[in-house]
Amino acid sequence: MKTAALHNLGCKVNAYETEAMQQLLEADGYEIVPFTERADVYVINTCSVTNMADRKSRQMIHRAKKLNPDAIVVAAGCYVQTASQSDTLDLSADIIIGNNKKNELVPEIHKFLEDHKQNIDIIDINDGVQDYEVLHVTKTAEHTRAFIKIQDGCNQFCSYCVIPYARGRVRSRDKDDVVREIKDLAESGYQEVVLTGIHLSSYGVKDEYGLIDVIEAVQEIPGIRRIRLGSLEPMIVTEEFASRASKVDKLCPHFHLSLQSGCDETLKRMNRKYTTEEFKASVDYLRKYFEHPAITTDVIVGFPGETEEEFRETKKYLEMIHFYEMHVFKFSIRKGTRAERMPDQIPEQIKSQRSEELIRLAGEMSKEFREEDLHKDVCVLMEEPMELDGQTYWTGFTEEYVRYAVKSDEDLHNRFVRGKAERFLNDEIMLMETYELEK
């Protein structure tokens, strides 16, 4: 039987597309094997969010060639898309497929098998591409929650980011198509879905409907008990959005609002489209309409020109907003962006110091948020077992994405349990010592 192996690099959107390509291969008769094994076809879905991601993409292409020199190696996605625009494309793959062309994977393989000639199928994604590339999944690698891509592209052009050049302009998936796919997944036993996109807040088809409309449509699907959202731009959270969202009882009160800096001057240099005051207004709307929402964010430290005063302003702002979790990143120069050419680049040592300081703050705020869950009745969707001190614990997450554990030798996969935590199992996990299974 012919075999194929796939490797994904990058974000949840990439992961969804990799799973969709895997299912295209399965439909064509391929047996899927681990990427570490010898296969007839290797597919690498590449990433280009950082220079490191570019390097990892090239490494995985070369690794596939070493695993089986006779195999067909396919490189797809963001790295090959951006590298083709800068004439730095690694040409060692047999088939090179850019974004918006992944649904043509199988025909490209068939063509290569006929003529054995390298094929590069990359369109200029920044030249008026408006069609959303339709892909479908009937299962996902995540066994309890399914990530569903509903949007592609970005129009923001932040000064540090290449993604608009890799993904093109904003395109959205038809709402009815989203609903059909999620219905299929619900029938397969999935109870939780995560709506994702490159710039999810831009989701919408003309003036007919937007993100809140698709959330409300998913609410009506039998079998789905939880809806989560990918990263949001803060400006989508108006009072109307927060009010309507609060009436969707399946929507998890866990909102990732991308901040990047708590200093208005730094936000301007980043070409972010909001102020700290506007960001806070969005947070206030969520806290007005949801009882105890988990609000998480991303922060970049050491952006060009970030003075010590600006960093202190950011830290003070983060303390004031008081996030549940923060993902802290040191600024990394991305070739081809405006930030690469900016003066006053910050030394690596200072970036590391600032990063460590915010990571400590993030840990303190996260613990404070989770401590509020102690002695509170919560519902947890169990995902996977873990071994600790010779005991088996099942772990999963609340609606707010707080991780819990129960001690059990029973298979609790994809089961909801309800109970209270009296203490922490470790620094990251709350422990339910007594619980009830939900039907």
C-alpha cells in the first residue's frame, strides 16, 4: 500500500490545513505513517512567521529527502509562498504548493508520477486573490476539540509581520459550509470546536454576516457543547458584540485579545490599529457581560525604539488589565518588514531581561486567576491521562481554559465531569478530589 507522512509547522490554521491534506491523501488510497518513518510521499506544511520558522521549514524538507531519497517531497504553505517572492525559495522539494493551492495536492502528486518533473504551483496571493480555498475535515488530531478554519488572509500590515504577504488579503468561508463541517464533526463525537483564522476578527461575507453571526449559527448545532474562538483583534469587541456573545450559552468565556504593547507610542510604531484606551474598553465590555471571563494576550518586548520608560508603561498597563495568561515574545527581526529597517534596535540582553520580568508577572497573574476557581463548582471536558507519582490522573479544561485533573483509572476521554478543586495538583493543574460524571 502506498504511504504518506505529513509534518505541520506553525499555527492552528496550518494544523487544520495539514489535517485536510491528510484526508485528501487518505481518500486517494494512502496509508498515513509517522513522519519519522519511510514513506512514498512526504508533505511539509511550512511556516514563515519568523526567520527561525523559515529555517525549520527548510530543515524538514531536507530531512524528508534523507528519510527516503526516492520519495516525493511536497513543500506547501507560508514559507514557500514568501520565499518565492524574495527569490530565496529552497528548490529541493519535488512539488512546491503555495497558499490557496493546497486543495490541489493530490492532482499535483499524480502529475509528478506521470512526468517526474518538479512542479511549482504558486500564485501571486497579493494580486487580488478573493476566493476562499475550500478544505474540509471529518476528524482532527485533537481528540476532544476540533479546530475549524473559517477565515484566511490579513489586511493589517503590522510593521513586524510578513503574514499578509504569505496569506494575501482577507477571505472568509461561507457560513453554511462552516455549519455543515461542524455538523459532521459533531456526529463523529466532537463536543467542542474552536473557530480559527489568520485574522479571525475580519470574518465576514460582504455585509451579510460577520463573526458573531457564525458563532450564533454554531450554537444551534446538536452535539456541540462548547464553542471557542481563536485570537481576536480587540476592536471587534464592541458592546453589541459582547452583549450578543454573552447570550450564546455554548460560547466559552475565554477570549484571547492580541495586545502586543501597553504603550501607545510603541503601538503606533507597530502599526497596530487601536490605542490602549480602546483595548481597555473592549476588556471592560467582556467583563460587563461575562461573569468571570478568562482574558489572555500576546506581548512583544524589545520592539525597536522601546525605551525603559515605555517598557515600564507597558508593565503597569498589563498589571492594570490583569490578564489570565500572557504569551511573551522577544522581538525578532523579520526580513522584509518595516521593523527590520527601524532605528534604535534593542540589544538582546535588554530584551531578555524585559521578557523574564513579564514572564514572572504572567505567572503571578495566572495563579491569581486560577485561585479564584478554588472551591467553585466547575465543569471540565476531560482530554488525556497523565501519570504522576504512580497514579493515573485524567486532565482537561474548564470553559475558561483552566486545567483540572481527577484521579481515575477509568477512561474519561471526551467526558464531562463536574466538581470543585480544593487544592493545586502542581503549579499548573487544579485537582478535583471528588467529582461527578455528566451524562
